[in-house]
Amino acid sequence: MKLKEKLQQLRSEGRGILATNFYNLETLHGVLGAASEMNEPLILQLTQSSIDYMGLETAVNLGRTGLKQFGVEGWIHLDHGGSVELAQRCLDAGFDSVMIDGSELPFEENIKITKEVVARAKKYGAHVEAELGYVAKLGQSHDDKVFTQPEEAQQFVEETGIDALAVAIGTAHGFYKKEPELQLGLLERIAEATPVGLVLHGGSGVPASQLQAAISRGICKVNLATEIKNIFMKTLQIELRNNEEIDLRKVFPVATGEITKLVKGKLETIKNNS
């Protein structure tokens, strides 16, 4: 099933899917282990920094092989693509979906760059996600709140032809200093204004009750990245303290297992929403 079809199905049923970033073999196996155990589909996401770190071909092959190995229904997605050129590279490499993030550009420029990616993606039958509003990235202020407006969302979707829209309703990338308060009423109005799949970025640290409330109001893709990196590194730091083991094949699986536990909890939250 194409990702566009999957998201439309989920949205019509008031359900969601988890989209997890991976950074190496261990984090990939951690998230896929959870999806396999729970028999749930999963979107595997790669940012430009992860692509630069692993190499584009290596990263894609890891993802494809992992999905097959673990028997998971899944798709490979470019997360926060910053240019048409990167999106094109990923389309050529066989990505199922690409995100073009022009959210920090003026509205009309965001539309222009997004339309270009949509036109290119059509040749590959690929899914396109874009972003509208201000979802603070790592290192950016959480105080600036520029929420996605329903009227602009409707215009943006109609003019660009995108398949999914990441909306700004009170989340941010990275950890929160205080519990976020999602603008659920605004989300309802956005969902009424446009039929495309709605995406929640900054899923790390959002309480389960708010995630479920967002899904029931139109969110059908929930992104998770920061908590995956955090649990992996924090577990390794503890394991390596006063540990003279030099065989990484004995140390890394402990951290991979913690990722699996984390992602199983997130999948349970999303699954229980249905």
C-alpha cells in the first residue's frame, strides 16, 4: 500500500501511525523490534544529518533490509528535507516519501518550493509532506508561537498538491521545559479545512493523553526522534561506566533493547486510541 493511501485510511478511521527516526543499525533494530513484536506498521525517517552520517545508499538499504528482516509493513521517509536537491536525491534513491520543509520561508516561497517537490515526486509515485507554521527545531526558542491557521492550511494544500501537512499546534522538537499544551480546537478546525494527512512533529515528551486526543482530531502521523537518541545514549553511558567490555556487540544490544521498550510504549499509546 502506498503511504498516501495508508494515511488516508488511518485518518478516515481516526487512527495514527508512528514515524521513527533511525541513526545506525542499533537504533533501526530497536524501533523495528518494537513494531514486529506488536505487529504494527512503521514509517522509518532519515534526516539530512543521518544521511550524511551513514551515506544515502547505505541508509536506504539498511531500512529496506530491516523492514524485510523484521517482517514489518513500513515506508522510508525523508524528514525535514531542506532543499529540492536533497528531495530529488532521495527520490532517486527509492524513498517512499519526502518532506520539503519550507516552514521558515515566507508563505508564497514555501508554496513555490513545495510545488516543485510535488511535481518531481509524482514521477516516482512518491508521497510528499510539507510544514506550515512554527514548530521549534533543536536550539530554537519554544516561546515563539506561530500556529498553523486553517485558512492558510487550506490554501497551501490546494496550491501545492501535497499529501500530508505537518502542523504547528503547540509542539516543538527536542525536550520540553514544561508539559506542552496542544491546541486541540485549532487542530479540529485545520482538519475540517483540509482532507490531507496531518502530521505531529515533536512527539517526544507529549503526554499519551494529548497524543491520543490529537489523533482523534485528525493527526494520523506522529514523529518520534529525540527520545530514541536519548534512551540509546543514556543507556550506553550507564553501561560503559565501570565496564571494561570492549566488544560492542555485547554492549549495544542493551541500549537497542531500551529503544524497543520505548517504542512499544508509544505504539501502545497510538494503538489504544483506536
